[in-house]
Amino acid sequence: MRSPIFDQANAEVQTAERFVLQSTKMLKVTLGPDVLAAKGAMVAHQGQVQFHHESSGSLARFVKRAVSADDQPLMRVSGPGEVFFARAAEHVFLLQLEGDGISVGGSSLLAFDAQLQWDMHRTKGAGMMTGGFWNTLIQGHGTVALTSHGQPMILDCSQQPTFVDPNAAVCWSANLTPGVVSSMNVSSLLRGGTGEAFQYAFHGPGFVVVQPSEGYPVAGA
């Protein structure tokens, strides 16, 4: 059988690396130690791979996940084999943590080494008016795979205040503590608003990764 689909560019990537990009929109993980991944993110696997629901692990984390609209259920992936992960053909990129950490916003988390420590945190200033903004803090030594709805951009927050739509903030340096600021005022509300009511405010040594999207449209909206 002959077809361009069989070109080498479309073949499985063969490498000794544990985390590797199969393409810009698909991740391949060679298992050994377990991996935690977003539920539903597996698109293919080879070998004797098992998938199990990952519990919160503590009462405090269970409560945080229960009240967070941004919670992303996780599954534990184990066993000998290879697993391919993707999310709606979004761009995938990898971060290697070396004892440091990363804060992940919304549903950008795809997969990460299970030995990494993780917890959920409410963003400073995120109250009832915002619906409550949460992020996932991941720390330790290992690899984190994230997705971006479109080609991501990195902004340096050390030189000047940086403001990002919460739905466009993929991740940021763990040492940064974003606040939530509002651009709403009475005159703006009377004119129908701007559609940009709340933003994350970052300032300090570090970076924030921004996607060129505010998320997928809500069905029926």
C-alpha cells in the first residue's frame, strides 16, 4: 500500500526519552514510573498499560477540588508500555522542573511525573464576583506537559506589571503570586461593559505563558 500518510514524518517517534513530543500536538510518554494525566487525554497506548482514577490524597485537597470550577480530574497511568496524550489538537509543550515549581491555570495540565508534588490554590483576590479562580501548583523534580489553545507566548513579568485574561493564562512561575484586578466601573457597566471584567495581575521576577485564546465557546451561548 502506498500513500503520503506513511511518510516518516508521521511515524511513531523512537527515542530513549521518557517524555517526547510525537508532534506539536501530541505527547508520547514511555512508562516506567507512574504518570498522572488529565482524564480523557489518552488517545492511544501500547503495552500493558493501566488507568486508574487519582484520588485527592488528602481531605484539604478534596475540599479544594470540590469547590473549584477549574478542577481537572486526574488519572494514574502505570504499567509497561507507551501512552500518547493529546487534547483537542492543542499545542503541547514540556517543562522540566529541577526542584522548582510551576502554577498551572484552568485546564492546561496534560500530564506529569507522578513523583511531583501538587496542590490547588485559590488566586489572591478571587472571590464570588470572579466565580473563584484556582490554579494547580506543581513542584519537585520531573517533567510537566501542558497544552495551549494555539501557539503560546511567554511574557516577562519582572520589568513591569503584566495583566492577563484568566482564561488565557496557561501557567506562570511558582514564585509569582497573581492578584485579580477589575476594570469594571459604573460608566462602563451602563454602556454594556467591555467584556474584560477581570484580569490576573503579575509583577516580579518570573514569566507567564499566554495562549492566543480565551477558551472554547460555551455551547448554546
